[in-house]
Amino acid sequence: MTAEPTAVPSPAGPPLELILMATPHALLPARVFAASAARHLGVDEPGVEDVRLAVSEIVTSAVEGGSERVTVAFSRADGHVSCTVEGAGPLDPEGSDIRRADLLDALVDDLRVEGATVTFHVPTNSVAAADS
Amino acid sequence: MFARAATLAMTALRTCRTSGRAGTLTTMGVKDSVTRTAYTSDVIGAGSPSPLVLTGSEEITIDLVIDIYPHGAWQVVAVKGELDLATAPQLREAILQLGAGGEHRVIVDMTEVGFVDSSGLGVLVGSLKHLRELGGELALVAPESSPLSRLLDLTGLDRSMPALPSVDAVAD
């Protein structure tokens, strides 16, 4: 792992938000957006991969749950980046082989599910965090 | 500040659009993939300066590239691309066809898979069950640092479905 900075430290600023129709074709753009937003807001590379996977899982639940639209939003807070997904479906529908809620718990911090809204946090890297 | 955020998000979406023509999406680690894209995105800066909202009706799927070749008593299914809800059915279909054709010992080589989530993992688990019902077996190949190995570790499935480092490491 190189010590190259992965993001320009950025101020808290307005949230970055992507709204997509909840279809399987939304997954790739949702992941591109999630990784770019997380990196931009100061998440380091292993964390960016975790965000990419977490958002893919939650948007998949939206597609499987029959949501019409799904909204993925990122904002910077004190020492972490917060992600909110609106329009999520049940994380673990009956009969699924893999426990998605457990996977998300292992990937990210402060996972909260309130109806169709899922939020989580990921820590920012120390360089960007020190700048905020 | 806003302008920079807008530029970033535009870049992310432009990457998708560019990939539609070039057939590669290097930021996602996908190469040599066939791309099917109908991209009709509107980027809306909205009236107020915040938040930055992007809406779109993206139809983006980069198909998996699946190569199948024999290796001793096994058939190797070598996968390239990103394995998610949109693409996993292609892999399931390929393995089902092998099973239906009497090939019940399958190695899925995930070395070139840059992303896999629980949808992809579900297909691997389902295919393993299916091939065992036919009296066969499924073996996984992926490097230790790969997305698949990480996901197997996170889900605890590495104990029942370990990934081997290479096709040659699979026992006959």
C-alpha cells in the first residue's frame, strides 16, 4: 500500500446524492458513485471497497424488495462519512443463503435500519480528518 | 466547493458513459467486457446550491466474460467482470448448462472478478448445492487478496467453501 494521498481533504459541504430507478442496472452506477463519493469525502482505499460493497448490498435489497426508486446520499461529519440509502428493501428476505445484515455489520459502523432507510458510517483517513 | 463536488460526480457518471463506447471501465477493474448501455442521464444542479442531486435512468450492465475449458476431470469456468444481481444469472446459467451436459465437476475461477456481493455468492452457493445433488463438486479459485476471498471471510463461508489460489491447486 503506497502512502499516496487518496483524496483532497474536503469540507463538510452539502451531501452528494444519487437517485436511481431500482433495477438491476442501477447497481453499477450506484457503486461507481458510492466509491467516488466516499473517496472524495476522505475515506481511504480499504474503506472505499467496504462502502462499494455495502451500497451494492443495500441497493440490491431495494431492487429485490420492489422499490421504485433508491436514493444514495453521502455527507461528511466529524471523523467519518455518513451514507444514507432511502428506498431499501428487507435486508434478509426469507430463504436467503447469506445474512446481509451480518455482512453489513462486519463492513461498516453504526448500521441503522429504520423502515426503508438504511444509514451507516465509515471512518475518514487521518489526513483528511485532521483537516476538518 | 460546490463546483468541485459537481465535477467529481460528473466524472463518476462520465466514466460510466465512456465505458459504454470503449467497452472498458478501468476504475472498476473490468477489462475486455462487452458493454450494453443505453445511457440517458440528466444531471440536475437543482435550484438551491445544496444538495447536489443526480438523477438518471441509467441502464448499465457490463456482461460477464465467461470462458469454459477442461482441466483434468474438471471443467473450469473462468469469470471476468463484476458479479452482482444483474450479472450473476449469467454465471448460474453457464454452470447449469454444464451440469445438464453431464459435466458435474466444476472449478469457478474468480481471479479476474473485480467485485462480488452476496448475489454473486448466492449463485456460487446454489451452484455448489446443485452440482453435489448431481454427484459432482464445485471448487473455487481466487487469490487471497481478491474480493471473493474477502467476502467468504466476512460471511464465514470460507470454512465450508474455501477458495484455492490457483486452478492447479485443485485436487483431481
